Amino acid sequence: MNKLGPDQLYATPLNEIVDFSFDESVVDVFPDMINRSVPGYSTLINVVGVLSAQYAQADSQLYDLGCSLGAVTMSMRRRLLQPDCTIFAVDNSAAMLQRCRQYVEDDDASVPVEFVCADIQDVSIARASVVVLNLTLQFVDPAQRQAVLEKIYAGMLPGGVLVLSEKLAFADEQAGLFFTEMHHAFKKANGYSDLEVSQKRAALEKVLIPETREAHEARLRDVGFSEVRQWFQCLNFVSFIAVK
């Protein structure tokens, strides 16, 4: 396994800033990148595991859609108590999924994990008691997000839950400015330079498209979820739990 290192992908001026992608260069720095970029990330991951254990049903399937290196998969796997469950770790980055597989194989938890290299829009969901979209839906074309959630809902068991974590946009201009400035301050406090913040933002501009809290909640209810609750927020990152 390659040694993981600090995130310095945007530390020097780039002649051309290409759209962000989860390639091998990102895999090697991803743990450092995500913890320095997403406020409250470790708490988010831990509690997603707790929520999954609470709502998982025996003889069912759990999905980590957009699993990256498997932080959610591992958090669910280590806390799951219901029998005869399988976790599906899904990602369209072969590099991410390969590293995820290595982490799971090195772990001593016993819940089986199936690895699926595919776009989440192409994955079949069946007998699901827990589905997690952790900072994943924001990378899907906004026009396709309703269809993704409809497919997930159709494949869930009654009483099943979707955990949706996203970066927020804000309809109120002043609120948006405040949270943007605070998020940048958070990253700079974690050692990122103004250059790194600026170049990373440019790389993500066309591939990570956030939406408002109201848009997320309305879509989840339109899909059919009977309960939608926001359970987490740290600056401009939130997580919802939606119950079928």
C-alpha cells in the first residue's frame, strides 16, 4: 500500500486548473484533505455509524454510496449488531475503491463487504435498511439527483433510512458570505494557504454543486420519505436522516 501523506496538491501555482477528480493523487492525500477541509468530519463519520447500527435491520443490505476510502463503511461495520447483513461499498474511482478494499481486509470486523466500482446512478438498490450518501450527491448533476433518490427509495425496506450529508448553499446572500468566509478560515487554520484555498475552489467549481437546506428537504419529501430530520451541522456542512 502506498504511504499516505499531507495534502499539497494545490500548494504551488498551477498553469491550468483542471476539474477535480478522485484519482490516485487524491487517494494518497485524501484522509489529510478531508479532515482539513470538512469541519466536524470525524464526528460526522462516527455518528453515521451509530445511526446505521440503530436503524439496520436483520437480513438486509447497507449501502455506502460514494464510499471513497471507506470511512463510513468501516464506521458502520464496526458497530453493526444485526445478523445477516451485507455492506455494499460503491465508488466510481477504481483507485479509491482499491484502497478501501485494503483497509477493510486489514480490519478485524466480521460484517461482509461487497465492493462495487460503478457510478451510483447505475447501482441497483435492494432490501436496503440503511443507505448513506456522505458528501456524494453534491457531485451528481443536479438534474439527476431526484432520479438517484427515487431509485434509492424504491430499493429500501419499510423503516429504512437514508443518511444524506452535503455541503450547503444559501439563498440568503449574507448567510452565504458568512459561511463561505468561515469555511475558508477553517481551512486556513488547518494550514492551507490562500493559494491552496483558491485553486482548490476553482477545481471544484464545476463538479461540486451545493444546494440549499430547503431544496434537500423538499426533494427528500417529494421522493416519499415520511420523516426528514437534520441531525448535524458544522459551518456549511449538514447531514439529514430520512425515514421510509
